[in-house]
Amino acid sequence: MNRFWLAGILAAGALHMWAQGDPPSRVARLNFLEGPVSLQASGHDDWTAAAPNYPLTIGDHLWADEGARAELHVGSTAIRMGSHTALAFLNLDDHMTQVRLSDGSISITIRNLAPDEGYEVDTPNCAVSLLRPGAYRIDADPDRQVTSVTTRAGEAEITAGAALPVHPQQTAFVTGADQPATEVNAAAPPDDFDEWWMERDAQFARRPPPRYVSPDMVGYEDLDMYGVWRDVPGYGPVWFPTAVPAGWAPYHNGHWVWVEPWGWTWVDDAPWGFAPFHYGRWAFIGGVWGWVPGPVAPHPVYAPALVAWMGGPGFGVGMSFGVGGGIAWFALGPREPFIPAYAVSAVYVNRVNVVEVTHINVVNVTNITYVNRTVPGAVVAVSRTDFVAARPVARAAVVVPPAALARATVTTREVPVTRQEALAARPVSAARVARPPAAIMNRPVVTKAAPPAATRELARPAAAQVNRPAAQAAPAYRPPAQQTPSYRPPAQQNEAARPAAPQAQPKQNEPAYRPPAAQSQPSAAKPESKTKPAAKPKEKEKKEKEEK
């Protein structure tokens, strides 16, 4: 077997694409919802109901309303939201996951942490760096100006004017905003939220580790539950879904949405429907569809949808698309290159297309025989109106006659609907969805790491001197047995363990983000206590003179 790196296919305009900057190679997957959870996508003012398998990236906001919970995965890392929680992504790339917690509670379980990888949680009065694989809980109560950080396993560091380490089995409190005070206590017993995310951790730990894909592949954790792996000659390991109806085809049960910076993105309906639609390729083997992940890449590159688009002059004539015509697509097969329509560098194209082949040399990407194009039922088509309105494809699909398929052109380099058309036709939901109060959305947070350009205008770097503990090699985190947890996060009702909160009201016209203020020094009050005893002898001497 020879490893083949697709190279040199963007000769024209390559320098221009290099200058544009590549999109992030990873995203967060919204994989579990319970109760009313809402999404405000980057660049949009409106809120919509969040949907499973939606890819989250820089600038996206999530709100878990009263009684709601949500779970996100970034590779093998799990981020879980409690009730009445506002979360946003300030940064998400190969090296940094930086989230904004303006109100509420989250837990983060990090199972693997590369030397050049970082996690940061920014709250209204401090920035929290997670330094080791482990399990953490962060609570932000901006009304009381209190942030609590619990390290059940691992090592955390708080930046709030100065650096404060939080060791395993400790909870640290940061109180106040302008001159925050810190305190470290033992952790209280778990509450309902703790028990929920700890049980989710235990379920994840009981699953076998991935054998045929990287643990950094988002969505891999559901494959073993919903399908079987087989070794197929010519393809290697192939995953076959076991819970699909007869006649099923990939990219048929779900809908399309426009997600910056990639463009048209597939959101599948299946509970396992993330990894097989954003990595690898699909093949029709023995009368059924199987997903071919290809070689195990340490850091697989996310793609919005690995499909080829069909169209051309006269496509759709005589079909029931209605005004505006129709749009058709099919899944790319093994060894078929994906050439993005969005601006990327040649390096990005190489990484997103790395495949392992036998005696095959792809040279001319303009002359490709797409194997899935002729598979019965592989081509899916909907009207242009249904496509841009994000309507369920399975209900809106239109049958394409064989003659229309034969004369259609195929491409991955051009999108069927441009960005301008997509934004202009973006559907606005008439249904009322939960959304956070304006005070929560506008609440400032403290940042330590500088966010990227997309959110940089909202943040300023902290000016704290940070003394990190020496780095030590740490094994991948595995949660302890449920009956004997090594650490319990604080219960929400345990007010006795919290320091008193100041009564000062937040300012009305503060910027969206604020760096941490210098921490008050306890020594500032000491001179006053020293001068009081010195005044007593003088008063006594004066009194004696008056008596004389």
C-alpha cells in the first residue's frame, strides 16, 4: 500500500489562496440535547432551535434554557452544559479551544491533550486554563460576581489579576470583578448536574477505543453502536450502518445549511450522522453502502460535505422542481478528490484528501470517473427553494431521470447557490425559541489568550504574570468508577462554602470583554494597623502635662 498525497492540483491562483488563510480543520459537534437549547450562528442576529450534528465553530453561541442540558464533542473532549447556561466559542482550531461562559455551569472532560494544545474558559471575572487531561467544572454567577472552578482530576489555573493553581480535589472561588478575591476550599458533594455528566463520562469510558479512526475524529464515538466494521479487499476497514431502511443512500436524510467559512454544510438526522459525512468516502459494496474512512490520520481535517454537485445547461428541464430549478448531489467515492469551493491553500487540499491507494495515481482532477454517479438511488435532488430553506431532504427529494443524469456536469469546485443568495434566502423560523436575556449576552468576560481575528475586537489580552506548574507527562484521562469518584464538584446549594459576594452593580456601558484587573494586595491594609499603637503613648503624655 502506498500513501498518496494529492498535490499540485491548485496551481492556478495558489498564491492567492495561501493569502486568504485556511478554515479551521476541526469543529465541535452538538451531539446531545435535552430540553430547549438554542443556537445563534456566527454572523447572525436571530436564534434558532439547535439541532443534533450541527458543526459549531468560532463565533457560535449556545443557550440552554431552564431545565435544558447539552453535550458537545471536540474530538475525544466532552463539553457539557447545565441549565440556564450561555456558551460561545471564541476560538476553535488545531491548537486552542477557547469558550466564553457568561452565565451558568459547564463540565469539560479532556481525555487527550497534545503538548501544543490548550483549553481556556473565560468568565465575567476570570480566565480558566485547563492544563492537564482530566475532568473539570466551571460555574459562572455574574449577578453575585462569583466564578467557581472545580478540578476533579487534572490541573487548572485561574487568571484573575494573578495566577492561581487549582489542584485535584479542590474548588477555587473568584469573587468580585475590579479587584477579585480568591479562595480555595475542599469540594462539596455532587449535585444533579455533576451526577449527570459523570454518568455520561462513565458511559463513554465503557466504549472500546477507536481501532480504525483517530480519536480526534469528531463523531467517532457513535460508530460501534450503530454499525459494524468489516475488512473489504481494495478498501481496507469499512463501516456499514445497521439501522438504515431499504434503499437508503448517504446524504439523503438531513438538510443543508450555510456555515461560515465553509459554505453549504450537511447536517444529518441519524444519531451517528457526523463522522461519515465529514470525513472519508462512501462506497456501494455488495448492494449496500459502506463508509471508508481511509488511513488513520492523527489529526483528520473536517469537511462540510464530501459530495459532488450536478447541474449544467438544461439540467432539471421537465422535472418537478418548480420555479428556480433544482440542485442535485451524490457522495464522493474512495480515491475521488474533494476540491473545495471555499478559499484554501494547496496544503489544506492535501490534508483533506490524504488517502491510501493501490497502484493508482490521480493526476488530472478535471477528468474523473465518479463511481457513485451511476449507483441506483445515489443521486439526490431537491428544488432550489427547498435547498436554501433547509427543508428535510427526504421529504422534498425529486426523482432524476437517467437521461438527465447522463448529460449533467459534475463539480466540487462550485457551489450550487452563492453566499449572497444563501444569506438573502436564509429562512427565519416563525417558531418562538428560547434565548438568553440581553444582559447575559452583553456581559463582559475576562480573556487570557488572544482570540482570532473573528472575535478579536471583543477581547483584550490579560496583563497577568503567570507562573505555570512544571509540565509533567500525564496519561489519557479515564473517569473513576461511579461508586468511588476521586473528586466531587461543588453542590450548587452549598452557599456556606462560597465567599460573600459584593453588592456593586455592573456598569451599563462596558465593552463586550474585559481583561482581568490587578488583584488586591493584602499588605495594603497593614500600615494602618501598625500606626494605631504608636499613638497611645503621646496621648498619655499630653494628659499628664495638663494635670500638672
